Amino acid sequence: MENKDTIIHNIEIIKKRIIRACEKSNCTPEEVKLLLATKTVPAERIKIALNYGYTLIGENRVQEVKGKGDELKDTPHQQHFIGHLQTNKIKDLLKYPVTCIESLDRVGLAERLDKRLANKGKTIDVLLQINTSNEESKFGVHPGDAIEFARQVAQFQHLKIKGLMTIGLFSAELERVRACFRLLRDIQQKIQQEDISGVEMKELSMGMSGDLEVAIEEGATIVRVGTAIFGERIYPDSYYWNEEK
Ligand SMILES: *Cc1c(COP(=O)(O)O)cnc(C)c1O
């Protein structure tokens, strides 16, 4: 079942969904990046998508970044980190060519990242993860604390804030999901109005396999898609969104 053609076929379907959503919402498909959410997907299957020209990937666990690093290193791609990052894993993560941490969710993490990057003489892009669904089980800064969080993170010279990330509510009621994405866009505008030095708010990373159309309608610039391309995972997502075991 899981062969090369399936992955390529699935990518084509996602591409069409993106194009259709853009037509509905006054944006161009070039403005929406497709990030492949590759947790649990073996490197050989990821490579099929990379070789097909979809080269932006995102992992949730440092362990997986590490495990696939060798096999992927000769296939051109760009890697974001989209999972909960523990401070004691920073050092390991920064050994790999990750260009953006989309899941920055606490000042303590920002501080430790900044210190390590300063030592290496490097910078990294970050998105601020906001908990727009108000679910206890999800990480991210409370919407009411987002502006203050942006101000604090902006003080770290080695972190380049590029925008916001959220995981929408898991619900079949798309209008409730839409409210999460709209909230993220509102927060984006509020932070822009603050005009904080060094803070860019261009990227809105929101929308996954089940809700990418709604996200695009609300202004997503990055959609993160796993299941609809690589198939069902054996673990429930909560496994990845909770503390690493
Ligand atoms: C797994 C994951 C996705 C992709 O979810 P699918 O429903 O499989 O498309 C997106 N974002 C994050 C943070 C994830 O952990």
C-alpha cells in the first residue's frame, strides 16, 4: 500500500486542496507553504516527498531529528521543529540544520536557546506557539499573554521572531476550529501594532490534514500536514504533544 505513488498522489491532492482554498480566500498558492509533518515517518518515505520537490519538513521530537539526520543529510531540504522542546534537548537539536523552531512557548526555553546559539555564533528563526483552543492538553502561550511574550523573546538577540504557530481545536465543528485560527490572526495584528523592534509577524503556521482549508481562509502561510500524506500514525497525537516520555 505505502509506496512511492501513494505519497506523491496524496501530495497532489493536498496541493489541489491548497489551490482551491486560496481561490476562495484571495491568496495565491505561492503564499502558503506546505510543511510535511514527518513524525514517525521513516527517512526513506520522507525522501520520496523531498525528491518530488516538497522540501520543508517538521519533526516533533529531537530523537527523531537525530535518528533520521544521517539518512536525510544528502537530500536537500529545510527543517523546522514543531514539537514540545525540553530545555535539556536544546544542545542536541542545534547539532542539526533546523532553521526554525515553530513551538517556542516559554521564556525559559528562549533564554536557554539564546545562550546556546550565542556560544555557537548563530541565530535561529522562531514562531511563538499560542494555545488558541484553550485546551489544557496543548502547549502554547495563553492568548492574553502573547504580546508580553513577544516583547520578552524579542530581547534575545539570537532568536528571530517570524510569526505565530497554533494547533487548532480538534473538532468536527469547523466554525469552532476557525475561531482558533481567527484568534491567531488577531494576535498577529495586535503584535504588529505594538511595533516591537526586531519582531516580524509574517508567518502564521496553522492548519493540518483535517482543517487546512479553514486555516488558509483565515490567513495561514504555513500548513503542516502529516496524516493526509503519509497515512495514519500508530500513536495518538497526544503522545507527541505531552512531555516526552
Ligand atoms: C502531527 C502534527 C501535525 C500534522 O497533523 P496531521 O493531522 O497528521 O496532518 C501538525 N502540527 C503538529 C504540531 C503536529 O504535531
